[in-house]
Amino acid sequence: MSNSFGKLFHFSIFGQSHAPAIGVTIEGLPSGFEIDMEKLTAFLARRAPGGRYATSRKEADAPEFISGLAKGKTCGAPLTAIIKNTNTRSSDYEYMRHIPRPGHADYTAMVKYGDSRDYSGGGQFSGRLTAPLCIAGGIAMQLLEKRGVSVSARILSIGGERDEEKMFELIDRVRAEGDSVGGVIECVVSGLCPGVGEPMFDGLENRIAQAVFAVPAVKGVEFGAGFESANMRGSECNDPFYLDETGKVLTDGNNHGGILGGISSGMPIVFRAAIKPTPSIAREQRSVNTEKAENCTLSVRGRHDPCIVPRAVPCIEAAAAAAVYDLILESER
């Protein structure tokens, strides 16, 4: 069940980093919907490996739809899409059988699954699994667009740098040092009407955060003013209500991030996700050899991103879109 998300827009992600394929099965799509494949392909390309600031692993990430479509439109059956893994180098990871990489799920997977685990490329814990997440989220974004709702994310900072030129200079510098760097992504959901969401455990914050934490590099999420609100007074943090010229209720400011009591207020939903540095780095690190029961050091081999932040931007959009669309469907029941 942990690989599944959503109640009415429900999807399950399957596969491992070096398996023959990864993919997603989506239930709850309206029948007769024609997916804009060109737009979906462009969306997936933003997450795909390759390029100056990403891993050199080359994967087309072209989805192949094997069920759920008839004559190019959704037919009511579960929609399943796969992405074939074509450029794996599993031998790069053989040492991981007994030596866990710091910062990765290697050790916890070793404890939970033992020798049965698939450790090549990180197995089911790999960021590679965000590709099928982007298929589901990319489709959700198209469905949201038909309702006048848009989802857009951007890089807010990398390694504390907010200037774009300095951000990428920093990535080049840490890569040359055999290291990596993280950053912050800000996401905005616009056009959502008030009244979507539930109190307590099914609030917009809860569901968005749950989906966003499926992106392996995410270590923190904040909405609106977030942690800065802890340093404000009520008179500063509160967003006063007012009526605009059309009689619509709005707020002066958006410290609440478009969500009050877990329910949309009609203002843009704004949240930020903290992305940790890529844990696979060439610099020597301390670890343990579980077979020999001794301490050791390792330098991670293989092809890895010096900074995952640029490729994570569409993943954050996809997660947010899936959560918001699912809650919209619930609000219409």
C-alpha cells in the first residue's frame, strides 16, 4: 500500500531503478479524456536524466501506455504506463550488498528486506521512481487545467544562493570537489476555489505534504509563511479579509498559504520543499561493512547528480497536482 496514493484519483507506482521497467497504474480518470501526449512528454523531459547538471545516465523516459486507452482516449479501465530502463549499470552498485551509502536508504532497506532487496541503483528507493509519479501528476495537471487550476514550481535557492547564475556556479564548484548541494523549491497552486480539503488528517497541507514526501530528496515542507510565522505576532501573521469589487472574499496577504483549517481559502496555495544534497558523492565517507562487521570508508561510484534540485521541480509539481486533484474530486462527491 505504501506505493499507492489518492482516494478517488488513485495511483500505484511500481518497479525499481534497474528493473526492466518502472511504471504507474491510475484509477479514477474520467472516461473520454484525451491526454495531450506532447505536453506530457515535455513535462517528463524536465525530470529526465542527462544534461550538464544531472547524472550522465541516458534514459528517454518515454511512457508506453499498455492499458486504459481506446482510440487515444481514456476508456474507464485502469490506465497503466511503463517506462523501460535501457541504460543501467548494475555492476556499479555491487559493493552495496554489504556497505551502505551514507544518506541513502541502503542500510534501512538491508534491515527491513535483508538479502532479498534490490540494491542496484537504489532499487525501489531510487529517485528514478519519480518518473512514474510525473506521469500521474502530469495527467492530473492537464485535468486541473480544464478546471482553471494551474500548478507551477520554481527553484527558490540552491545551497543558500538565490541568484540564478550563482546557483549554477555553486553546483559546478561542489561537483569539482566531489561533493553535492541541495536547495529549496517553491510551488504555487493558482485558481483553486475556496472550500476544497478536509479538517485534521485529510487537510490540503496533509495530503500535499504526503505526496511531496514521495520525492526521495525532500526533507521538509512549509506552507505560507511556514516556520517564519513562529517569529511573528498574531497581528503580523493574520491575513485580513476584504471584499473585492466583485464581492469576492479575499485576504490582504497570504501568510496562510491559501489554506485555513486544512481547507482552501481561494488564495493561491503556496508551499516550499527543502531538497537535501544528493547523498551519492565521490568524496570519501565513513560507513560499515556488515559482512565483515567492521568500520570502513567508501567513495561512491556510478553516475549521480551533483544537485537534484533542477530535476525535482516537475516532481514537486506532479505531487501537488495529484493531491489537489484528488481532493477536488472528494469535494464534489
